[in-house]
Amino acid sequence: MTTATRQEILGLYRKIFRLARRWHEASGQTEDTIREKQYIINKARMLFQKNKNLTDSELIKQCIDECTVRIEIGLLYQIPYPRPIHLPPTALSPLQSCEFQNQEKLRKLSRPLYFKSHVEIL
């Protein structure tokens, strides 16, 4: 990892904790605000801890991009959680069909950038 990449990662880490410190829940309820602040802090620690030993520059770049996108989405929509992917109920074929396997492959490829680490953890 280069020094510039390390500085970028540490800057994102600090930015997330500053964001959590200033976070206010959209409804204005104190207990929801506290819960969301704690979610932001716990999720950031867990993901940074999980990815701290990455050495592949492409994976590091993907993680940086995901972090940046999740920060921007959180600020834009005022929600700290990743926005779920919505599919129509009839979008999936029966489990045994060949179409199902193709659709699963397409779903994995089309998963939004900000949702990748959320799905890996589940």
C-alpha cells in the first residue's frame, strides 16, 4: 500500500467518525440518533478491521470507492444504512432452472457498489 493510499484511507476513517459525531436522525428523536450514530461507528470499525490486511490494489480501490459512495449516500438521503436493492417478485425463476442460475449471476454483477460489503457480512 502506498503512502497516498494509506493517507486516503485514514482520511476516510476520520471523516466517518466526524460524520457520526455530527449525525442527527431525520425524525429528530434522540434514541434513534444515538442508535444510528452507534451503527455508523460499529460498521466502520468492523469493515476497516476486516479489510486492514488487504494487499491487492484493486480490492483496496474498490473498498475506498464503496466507502466514499456510502458516505455520500448517507449524507444525501440522511440514512446510515445501505439502501436495499429492490427486485420485482417475479424477477426470479424457479431454483432448479438454468434461468435462475443466469439471473443469480446477473444479480451479483448488478449489485450496487455501496451494497457489496453489506451482503458479504450477512
